[in-house]
Amino acid sequence: MRLLRGALLALLGLLLVYPLARLLAMGVGQGASLSWRPLLNSGGLAVLTGCVAAPAGAALALALERFSGRLVGLLGLGLWLLFIMPGYVLTTGWLILFSHPQMRHSAFGHAFLGAGGLAFLYLVKALPFSVFVARATYAGAGASLREAALVLRLPRWRRLGLGLRLALPAMAAGFTIAAIETMQDFSIPATLGVTGQVPVVTYSIYQRLNTTPADFAGAAQLCWWLIGAAAMLSLLQMAVQRRYRAVLVHGKARRALRQAPRGAARAALVGAALALWGLGLALPLLAMADVALFGEAAPADLFTAIPRSLGYGALAASLTLGLAMALLKLQRGRHPLFAALLQAGLSANMAVPGLVLGAGYVVAFNNDIFPLYGTVLLLVIAYAAGTLPMAIRLVGGALAQLDARLDEAARIFALSPQTRLIDIEAALLARPGLQAWLLVVATVMFELPVSELLYVPGQMPLSVAILAADMGGRYNEAAQLALLGMGTLALLALGLNLALRLGQTKPAPEVA
């Protein structure tokens, strides 16, 4: 068992630590040859996005926890759709809208095809993160705080002040997540095509890696800036939470009763729902549907990118889930050092954007020692390494619910390891395992930065094919690929969930 733990830690070091160390080491001791404009643009957009997303997310989270009804359900559904929708797919829809000359040459078009468009799209993608973080805080607060304030007859301004103080840690977390996601995003600026006017850090890294010869030292210095900025924002969040922390969840906590919104609250929710669904989802998706249905059909060979990416996703998800289950089972033992090293490695990997991870793989596996660059194997390994933290968190909760005595009881009854694995653990973990597998497949299928850096020439993944069509102005092809890819994923999820439900249905008892 000790040997197996050591082997898995060595594997994680090879997949996560070694590539990043090789890349970042190339930026140490090099002369400063960087332009400050991408750094200032990325920093300014990140701060702007965080400042808008944090309070807006806290307000929406409070509404979702306090009110009930179909309007609240529509808001929640819209936020989840925005959360899972790739940023470059939404950007494609807006590019289709502004492909019309009247729209492109209007004042709104000039504002959107520049820093304004970047800020808007960053905000749309960051808003769900802020809402989900703040909603957990309000859910833990319960009803007792508001009831106590009413019993003590506190004035309205004091109650608002207490609510703001309660929301500060959640808003700090929302600001941090929104700002970091904005700085690390590659797909939106790459698809929008405004990096010539508004250069940003992520696209500058990509450009340095795609020059001839590649400027690995300059890319590494920009990666250091990204990681340093994320660390500073995280420290700021920790300072705010330490100053305003409060214990909210306890055994006697009661959830506040939800009420139907009325008056000004209902009008505000209607406006939020219209903005969320109209600007965030309906306009770009309807534009894509229109050009996909009535535009010229894409070449048939272009659609091979969909099954190719689906295959990559299935391979990477199977590898990721298998490795995640092995690590979680070993973590349950009495080895705190193994658990600490595992958590430290996974947390560090989550803080590293996919573009930096892909750049590290280019440096680390493009040599005579590990000659894997330019192969499908390296692409699938990079997908698995990037999604491993997400997979561990998705299946970790379900695995923790299994009583450790289940395995002991199975051993007492002399059940074989195969029986314990298939008939007990696999049966109990089938549904959460399938959901985690599908989410990893969807993430890999539409992943862009790693795909752009590591795909095999002549075998473009789906995301690279969509980006290439966007860059060439072939919006009909991009829309058809994106919509057909999402439809394929939806059919796969529906079919597998239906098969699982039928497989878990108990047969009807025979009538004597």
C-alpha cells in the first residue's frame, strides 16, 4: 500500500508539478522584455468584473434564498446554463449578431467590438460564480438573524448594515473568483478577436508560444504574473473573511421561509430575469440557431471534430475518474502526509489556468526524455490532469458517504474483491460517478486553451474547429459545430441516465 501511494504521488508530480516547474523556471533570471499594456488591461478588466459581479451576485443570491416562484426558478436555471456554457460559444453568438453591417457600424457595435465587449462577456461568465458562492452564505444564515433583528426593533438601516456585514465574506469570495476567472480566461478574447486593440495576458502568452522560435521565457514571465496576481487576490479574500467571519451553521439553524416577491422586489427580479435570459442566453443562442439552420452547410469532414472530441472526452473522463477513485480510497487511510500532499497539489492545480498547464506540457514533453508532444496521448493526459481536481471533488462527497465497515463486512462474508468492487461500491456510486463522468466529458469536449496548444495537426478538436471558423468569419460553420456538439452531449447524458435508471429498476415480483 505504501508503494502504491508513492507511485501515485510520483505520477501526480509528473503530470502536475514537473510541467509547471519546467515552464516557470524558464522565466526566472531572464531580462524584463514585457509590455505593461496586457498586464494593465487584464488587471483593470479583472477588477472591474469583480467589482460588478460581487455585489450583483450577492443581491441575486439573496433573492434566490428569500423568494420563491417560477420567476426565481427561471433565474436559477439561467445562471446554471450560463455556468456550463463555454465562453467562446456565447461570444460566437454575439459575433454573428454584429456580422450585419448595420449592427457592426452602430455605436453599440463599436463599443462591443473592443474593451466594452470583453468586459460584458467577462461579467456574464463571472456572475454565476459570485451567485453560487454568496448563496451558500445566505443559506447557512437561516432565519434566526432576521427574526432577532425584528424582535429587537432595529431600524431598517441597521438591518441593512447587518446584512451587508454578513455578505462581505461572500462578496470578497465572489470578487476573487470573478477577478481570477477573468484574468485567466483565454477563450473569450481569442474568439472576440479584439486582442490587437485590447491585448490581454492570456492571449499574449499564446502569441509568445506560437512565434518562431517560441518565446518560452517571455511566456513564463507572464505566467508568473498570472499566478502572482491570483495569489494576491486570494490573500485579500482571506483577510476579509478573517476580519468578518461568523459561525452561521449550527444544529438549531432554521431555513428562512420563502415568500412570493411583490412590488419593487418583483419588478427587480423581472428585470434581472429579462437581462439574464435576453442578453446572456437568448440573443446569442438564437443568432447561432438562425445562421446554423438557414446558412450554408459546413463541409462534411468538419463535423468529424465532434466524435473526435467526444472520444477524447470519454478517454480522459475514464482515466480521470479511475485515478480520482484510487486517490480517494488511499486518502481514507491513516496517512495524513499523503492527504496533505494530495490536497496541496490539487489546490495548486486548480489555481493554474489551462493555458499555463498546456504551455507547461509543451515545454516538459517536447524533448528526447519524454517525446510525447504532437501525440494524442499527451493531449488526453493533459485533459485528465486538468480535470482531476474537479473529478475528485465531484465523487469525493459520494465516496465519503460509504461506511468503511461495508468493506469489512464484505471481507467477513468472504466476498471476492471483484464482487466488492462491482456489486457494492460500483452500485452505490453509479449515479454520482456517471454525473461526474459526464461533466468531465463536457468540460473536455469544449476545452479550448489546452486543445489549441497540444492538438495533433490535422486532427482538430471541436473547440479548435469552432475557433478557426470564427477567426475566418465562417460563423455558419461555428454555429453548426457548437449547436450539434451541445446536442450530442445532451443526447449522451439523456441516454446514459435512462440506461442507469432502467438498470437500477427492480424487476416486478413473479405472481405465483
